[in-house]
Amino acid sequence: MYEHGGFIVHFFNRALIEHLAAGFELIDVSDFTEGELPRRLARVTMRVPRS
């Protein structure tokens, strides 16, 4: 984590996303950029698994 322009920035690589999604069904991970600075972001879609 670090601070940039008053915002706390977190780094989540694919392995960390998959680790944090444990117990959920990981539907999609889509990379995109946003804003003035080159910001690489990930949109993560997951759901509670069906029983």
C-alpha cells in the first residue's frame, strides 16, 4: 500500500485476488485503466457458491 494524491493504493495481483476469493465462485477478472494517470485496475466479479 502507498498514498497517492490523498488516496491509499493497494496492489492486488491475480494470485492475491484468487486467494481473497476463496470460498466464492470467481466469475471474471477484467483489467482496465481509468483516470488521468495510467491506472491499471481490475474489475472482479464473484458470487457465493450455490448449494
